[in-house]
Amino acid sequence: VQRSYDVSSMHSIVVAAAPCPFEVKRRVMDLFGPVLYEFYGASETGVNTLMKPEEQLTKPGSCGKVVDGVDMKILDDQGNECALGIPGEIWVKTESLITEYYNNPKATADARRGDYFSVGDIAYRDEDGYIFVVDRKRDMIISGGVNICSTEIENVIHAHPKVWDVVVIGVPDEEWGESVHAIVQPRPGDDLEPAEIAGFVREHLADYKKPRSIEIRRELPRDEAGKIRKRELREPFWAGHTKRV
């Protein structure tokens, strides 16, 4: 049906606000051609990286290179610069940084390191200078002392032909602290069982990254911008727990 439409007037499509699964990018490019741009940034920091259409297939998963006028560091928890390929927290220095969070000096102090600002995203830089955002710091799942990136698992599940959208969160686990839980929204009109997802990820993920529990929901809560309210999905699982990983 899509091929019956004339899409020749579409010259550019811009992706931002949240990581876009590569499978979604591939579908967009199959339909519209090499017109897809992606940038990484935040309200607090402005635009920080840019990924051009001709780079999408050569660097899948990247949000591009740092743009002119932006100084980006990727630091570990001790403030040391991470080696290439090693994830750390993104810290940005640019003229477009906000001055402060309104009436929240603690949040402002937590987000600043000298002239650099962070919104809590975790990423790594490859040998060619491309940036790969792997997760939000608050969304990182710690299971048995191992850091697990929720977005990596979400990207794999997104590739299932019956999946419309997916959220991966950490839920309480008495033995491991947290375990991986996937909440999957099927494509409209498709029936999908947890066992199908479990079998699919078994072929694509290491054992410790596989969801230990999977649920199917026809709708996922979203904010005004269309982003999934991940915290809203996570909170009921942690209600009554005084300690969180």
C-alpha cells in the first residue's frame, strides 16, 4: 500500500528527541530514500551531534558526529575521560547551555561540572568520532552487578515484524537486584505472545541481557511529545521498595 503513494516531494526527515531504532530507520529509508537526518541534543544544551543521510547505513546506531561549536566529553563516574568504545556520561560545553534549572539549585549543581553540562545520557565514541548513545543513566539496568543497556534490548525487539513499540525496564529481583522486563506493544491488528518475543531475542542477545519477563500491552503511556513515559511504567514495580538498585 505504501508503495502506491508518490513520496518524491519528501526531501528530508529529521529524527530527534529519543533514540531511533535502526530497524525503524531502515524502513524509513526503504520508503523515502536517503533523506533521513538525526541529531542528538537537549533543551538544556541545544543540538550536539548530527547524523547525515549518507552515514545512516555505515554507522548504524550512531547519532552522528559532534557539531561545530560544541565540546563534548565522555566521562566515567570519577570524571576521567573514557577510552574509545567505552560508555560514559556525556558532558557538553557550548554557548547554548542553560544557566540554571528554575528554582532547583541542587539539580543545577548535579548537572554541572565546571563549564560542562550533563542531562544524564550514556554514550561512547568510536575510532571515527561517531557518538553512540546507549541509554539514560537512570534507565541503566544493574543485574548481578552488571550494567545492561535497555536501549540495546529495545532495538533488538523492535526488529520483530509484529512489534510496534517496546519499553525495557529494570524490575526488582531478590537474587540479582534487578531483572530485565520488556513491555511490548504489538503492531495494530497483530496478535503477539510473550513466547514469540522470548524466542526472537534468544537468537540475538547474550543470556544475561534477555528479558526475564515479558508482557504485551496494546497501548503505552506517552507524553505530549509522543515519548513513552518510562518512569510511569517502572514505578508500580518498585512501589513499597525502600531500596532501589
